[in-house]
Amino acid sequence: MPSDLLTPRLADLMEEHQEELATIESIDSGAVYTLALKTHVGMSIQTFRYFAGWCDKIQVSKLSGTQNIHF
């Protein structure tokens, strides 16, 4: 599976199991369930979707004249 499909797939799986994840997060962090569901898990899903959109937009190019520079 190409790496540009992994992040959206992870977000899909998190969304599919968000109630379970919120329950685990609530137990683990002591947060109220609705806070864990809407904020911790919900915003994590949104973050994964946001960064998934950048996978095909980041381009790397070599700067000319840098072959003799040593870091």
C-alpha cells in the first residue's frame, strides 16, 4: 500500500472505532468521555486527515551549487 494512502486509512479506522478509542482515552487520561471523544480522538482524526492532504504536495528539490558544502 503506498504511503500516501496509509494516513487517510488510519484516519478512517480511527473514525470507525472512535467510541472505543474515546473509552480507552478516557480511562487512560481520566478525561470525561465526551471530552475524549470530541477533542482527543476527534481532533486526532482531523489532524491525520489534514496532514494526509500534504503527502502529495511536498516537493523536494536539490539546490544548485550545494555539492561542495559540508555540514
